[in-house]
Amino acid sequence: MATKKSSKPAKKKAGTGKTAPPQQKGKSASLAVDEQLEMYRSMRDFEVTAEPSGGKPKPPAQTNDLPFVIQKHAATRLHYDFRLGWRGVLKSWAVAKGPSYFTGDKRLAVQVEDHPIEYGGFEGTIPKGQYGGGTVMLWDNGTWAPHGDADEGFRTGRLKFELHGKKMKGNWTLVRMGGKAAEERKPNWLLIKEHDEFERPAEDKPITEEAPDSVVTGRNLDQIASDEDHIWNSKDTATIDDKTPAPVTKPEKSSPSAKAGKKKVTTAATKALSAISSRINELPREAMPKFIPPQLTIQTKEAPRGEGWIHELKLDGYRIQIHIDKKGKDVRLYTRSGLDWTRRMPAVAESAARLPVTSALLDGEVVVLRPDGSTSFADLQAAFQDHAPHPMTYFAFDLLHLDGHNLRSLPLLERKELLAGILPGEPDETLRFSEHFEQQGSTVFDNACRLGAEGIISKRADAAYTSGRSPNWIKIKCVRQQEFVVGGFTLPGDKGDGLGSLLLGYYENGKLVYAGRTGTGFTHQFQRDLRRRLEKMKVKDPAYASVPAEGRKGAIWVRPDLVAEVAFATWTADKLVRQAAFKGLREDKKPKEVTIELPRDTAEVQQEAEEAAPQESARQRVHAKAVAKTASKKSAAKSAGTLSANIRLTHPDKIIDAATGVTKQQLADYYAAVVDHMMPHLADRPLSLVRCPEGVGHPCFFQKHIGQGVPDGIGSVPIKDKKGATEEYLTLTAPEGLVGLAQMGVLEVHPWGSRSVTLETPDMLIFDLDPDEAIGWETLTAAAQEIRKRLKKLGLESFVKTTGGKGLHVVAPIVPKHDWTAIKAFARGFAEQVEKSDPDLYLIKMTKAARKGKIFLDYLRNERGATAVAPFSPRARPGVHVALPLSWNDLKTKPEFSVANFDDWKTRLARDPWARMWDLKQPLTDEAVAMVSDK
């Protein structure tokens, strides 16, 4: 069964009205559909794919019902395409994890281009290499009805609706994240289940697992993929198995854009510029540029720390710049030094020619992938030989020009967003998007090295593209490896036709400096080939400025024309390499460019990057927003001398609560002021964070797993879920981690009731008193005193705090001895006894309707995975009130503590009533357990 009550339709909300949209004024229905499908059509060549172009006239509908469909799409990553029929097209979102009936799940839904209505009937396979290639299942279908004005919902970014499908039923909401303008074409939304009779608890089996197969045919993905009759391809294209691209034999006359030239590209920029479509015209226009000298890295000892950096895997290949100019019918591939290698990589050029652009300039690296996903420089060199079977893959990581616009002043993340927009949705083996990571650099680096990668490249997320070496791009290597100039060779001991070793060097102040030898890493065939090449390059005198005696022994000198890639263990005190191994020749680098690569101090390079940053970032110029009127000098003065002064904040004067005017800087200052009081309750516990990037009143979300953009001082703890799978949860490891949460927009911190080292044995009991609006403060505090008295009879001293809302928490620290099951049972028994003592006042059931005039006594904070708001934590509510620890005497008057009025109550920190909590070693005795369980 798809739902618990699938036979009972969801109730319609008042004011739903008609489901069909009204006719748009001033234009025909067919014209409106054509405009909406413009992006969809620009991304497809309908001479190649048999996907519907859409917009064909249809007979009048006999019903006002609106269609919806969910297609399960097994592309590079499995996802679910959620589509709502509106105004003649299917409004579409890609939902990575699929929909969830649990109201606490907020599923990311990335809005994509509108699709034709006909698309909703497809189940089959789109050939690999074409846009969206992969197996498509018709997972669910039916009708939908908007609650209220759907056009208004799409415009404002909050669309409420009801689904009537086979699997999906009830009330749902789509919420656009970040309050972006309606003109943006590819924003992120959240798909959320509303409360109704169809919702399910978190522990229920997900609907995507409960009903995984096709709603139409009952088939699974493998069965659909094996059915050759359902290949969605035109009859005029090559066969599916023919994956060999046409060679580019004469690029100067005809570049590999002939086929792509048939595609309509006049609106391609619309799709590519979706992320900043409303501002793109402000970017400078330019003719298609010639070769642009690439941006280069600075090597450092370790990954950069802090927020504002993204990290990419360092690839072992050739840096290649792709130039696409379809007006000139030309595609060119250039090395980092500007050499034209188009003829050497015809497959890459063919893939580039198929991109839906008029003109573009991509920066990236061409590699050969091993079966395990790693890159092989030796195989790449072999791939340039006519007899080599190794296919090349181009990883694109930057976009410098697009359809007449200079993008180099844009922030890196926006350039990458545009780059992802023009690359195939499901990349083929030849052209791929270079993914990046936003976790802490040290974490990414450690994982990269563990996986056997060469290292990582860390880049400032908000930086423009600048030619030459820049502190905004940092290289960190797992192994020591660099290029060296070949200045000579020695013969093998057996006097054969191979090599004994290569003599290495690098340039310093225009002179070639001797750097040692390498005698390993060659294949027999390569030794013979290189020996023949070197014999033709022999000279009488060495090119080195000087060579030590051991370097001259057996040396045969050559012209310094070749560059070798060499891995080695370390540098000696004399700057000679030790334990060096040959990796390959670099034909893309000029010898004079080879210098010694000694890693610099990371903090020093980061400081250079900070100093080079403009006063107003490119992101601010493109996405101009209203900023707070609070003077930045005042904010800076307030943060002076605090830990927050060491935390880099973007937009520190941004208002995060309109009701009080509290700014991001004030939040950081607050965290810095209370960090010593919060740390005892947070350190080394799994955490859940409430993040509100745009502030109070805007969409917020929970984060409990280690992920993107976490600051220093935030670590992770492995926790097994109910299925036995291990997930990395957030935890606080240092004070700067708490203060750094302000940069992430964290307005609430919720810890577990156990520490990481004793995860399965909680060290506290929590009782949450949540009063109905009719309950007065005196009644609530009397109830808290009653809880305190009962706990004291059980030998437990307790503490009280506000929740930042209308309730109170009573907390008793305990020795971590009992497991979660026992603690939850004890808490339930305790709460039941309290309820029985005064059933007119207390209630332990969650039903809101039954809470009228009562206090809901929530004991469920005492189960595994549950959290409670931390002492001193702000709340994501208007006013940014604080969950503040109180003494029992403080309950005499109702407190009002917030971040906004912190100056009025910060003197209370000197007498923290919870300061001694963790000094208590209170066991939950067997006698206490027996007293609660005794009916």
C-alpha cells in the first residue's frame, strides 16, 4: 500500500477554487506554451532525440483537473523528477531523495526547465550521451489541485497544493529557498509534506522503498532498461552502441560543430545563464576572446582554514582551455601555454561542439580515468599515441566567457553554476563537470589522500578569475611531485639501449639549477623511445649553472628542452630530490616555466588572498541587496576583543531579525560572549543546527550531518542509524566552532542527551513543559517546581531554563549508566505519574486538540536521536529570544531575554545557575526506577 489511508481523499482547504488556470491575457495559449518551452527546446536537438518538442495543438480538455507526474530517473545519480501541469506545460523539479511522507523532511527540489505535457507519459530509456540520458520510470501520476492562486504561489515561492495520485496523496508545499526573485530559472526549492491524515512518522518505511516500481507497468528500472523497444531516440541517429565520435581531421577548415550547428542556439544562453538571468546584462560584453593565460595555483603546506573556500580534487592530467565559437564554426583546444591541441583530442572537441551555446570559453583538465576512478598521467600520455586505447575525459572547472559575455569578474561559485548549466545534464564519458566540496579543507584533503588522489585545489568561492599565479587558488599535495627540466641522462649498467637515470633541474633567476636524478618509473619501451630522442639532443657542455661531482658521474648532457613530471620523497638540505620516480613527460609546459615548488605557509597565503579581495565583492555587485543601516564601525567596535573578531563574516551588518534589527555581527558577538557557558552543554555531543540563511521569517532547515561550509571547531561523530548504516553527525570541538555558526546562519543549537564517548547511555533527564496559551506564568512555574520536588524524592537535583518560547525545561544530570530504552521508559513512567496526580492540568499525549487549558509534559526528549534546545541558545523566532538557564528563585517573575537586549542582562553570566551542573554525579538508582515503575 502506498499510504495508510489511500482510500480516503485528502480534504480540500477552503478557498481552493477551480483547478485549471485562467487564460493568460494578451497572448494565445500556444504562444504562452512556446515561450515556456523555449529553454527546454534550446537544450535538445530534435533531429537527434525523439523527445517531444511540445506545444502542438490539442483538443479542448474535458476536465479542469491538472496532471501531475513523478518520474524516477536513473541517470548518473538516481533522482525523482517531480512535475506539475500548469498553463500547458509541466513545471518540473529534480528531487534527489524523492518525496517523503514525514513532515519533518524537507526534500531539496531543484527547479529545472519546463517540460511538454507529453513528457509526462514517457517510460523508457534516453540514450547515453544525449541530454538526460538514462532510464526513466513513470513512478506515480494523477491530478493535483492548488490551494489558492497557483500563479501567486509560483511568483512568491510558496506553493501549497493537494495530490491525488496512486502513491502520492494529501497536502504538500513547495517553498523556494533564499527568497530569490521569481525571474530566476533554476532556484532551489523544498518539497514538504503538510500535516494531514496521510503524513507518516519518521520511522516508517519511505514511500520510495515501499513502492519502488512503475505505477503503469509494474516494472523496475532494470526491466525498463532491458526493453529495447523503449529507447527514446530518433530513427535517423546512429545506433546506441556506436559511441565513436567523428574525428576532427581539419579543424582549421571545419571544426566539430557541424552537427551541433543544426541545433537552435539562439536561446541557449537563457538556459546557461539561469542562475543570474535577471542581472546578466550588467556583465560586460566582449567578442570571443583569444587564448587567455590561465589562473595558476600557489602550493601551501596544508589546506586553508575557515569559511569561504571550495575544494576540488587535483587531477593528474593536462590543463586545457576549450574555445567554442559556433558563429565561426570553430572549436579549439589550447594547452596552458597556448599550444593548439585540437587535433590531438577530437573526441573532446566533438563533445564541446554539442554544448548548447553560441560561444564559450571553458577551463579544465583532460585526464585518463582508471577503472577505480583515479587518474593516470602515464595512460594519458599513451592516449596521445595513435595505437593507445585509453579514452580521454575532460573535467571542466571554470567558465570564462559565455555567449558574448565576459564572466571573469563573477564570483567563482556563480561561474561554476553557469558552467553546470551548459554542460550535459547527464555527462558522457568525454565531458564532465568538476565537482567541488564545501566542507573544511582539512577534511577534504584527508579524504582525498586516503582515496589515493594526488591532492586538492582550494579556491576562494567569491573570487574573480585572474590570469597568473594567485593566492585565491591554493594547491595542497598528498605526495611531493613537480615538474623538472631534463638536463642530461646516464646509461644503464648493462650498457643496453635504455636509460640509467635522468638528470633533473629547475630554473632560478634565469639559471638552470641541478636537482638530482631519477632512475625509476620507466617502462622498457618508454626507456628505449626516450633514449633515441635524447641521443638527438646531446650537447658538449651542461646547461646547469653548476653540477656537483656526484651529478657529473656518467652524465651525458642534452639541451634542456624536455620537462618531466617526477614524484619524490623529500628535498635534501642541498635542494636535491630523494627517492625520485619518473611519472611522465609534460608536453604542455615550457622548460623556462619550471621553478622549484616549495610549499608556503598557508596562513600567509590566506592573508594575501584576504588583502587582495575587493572592498565590494563581485557577488555583491551582481546580487545587490539592501543592507542594514547599522554602521559597520559600531559593529566592529562592539566585536573588538571578542572571539568573534577572529571569525570572518560575510555581510556582518545583514539584519537577521526584522522585529529587533539584530544583525549577523551581533549574533556572532553574542555567541562569543556566552561560549564559555554554552560549551559545557555542547562539547562532544551530536548536534542538530537550525540554519536560517536569510534570517527569521524566512525558510529555515535542520542540519545534523557534517556538510558544507562548517567552520573550524566543528567536527563529526560517527553514528549508526536504525538500519546499521553509519552517518557523520555534527559535533562541537572548540569554541571558535560555536562562534563560526553565525556565518552559517545558525539561530538554534540542539544537542543530544548523551556525549559522543557514551553515545548509548544518556547523562541527563529532560522534561519539557509546553503550556497552552491559557496557562499563566504562575501555574507553569508551579508545575516546574512540582517536577523538581518529585525528582528530588528520587535523589536527583534538577535545573530549570526557559525555552526561548512560552515553556520551561527541567533538567536533571545523571551518571551515564542506563541505555536509551531504559531512560525513555523511566521518563514516560515519571510523566504518567505526574499526569495522574492532576489530569486536569497535565497531559502527555501529543494531540494538540487535547491540550486546551493544560500543560503538555513532553518526555520524548529522552529517546535516542532526540534533542533539546541548548542553554543560552537563541531561537529562530521574531525577537530572537534566548533559552536561558535560571535559578529556581528566578521563576518569581517572567523573564524576557533575547539577543537584542543582551546588554541589559549579560551581567547575569557572572552567576550562571547551571555552572555546577556537570560537577554533580547523580546516579539513577534502581530504587528510583522502581518507584516510577511501581503502579
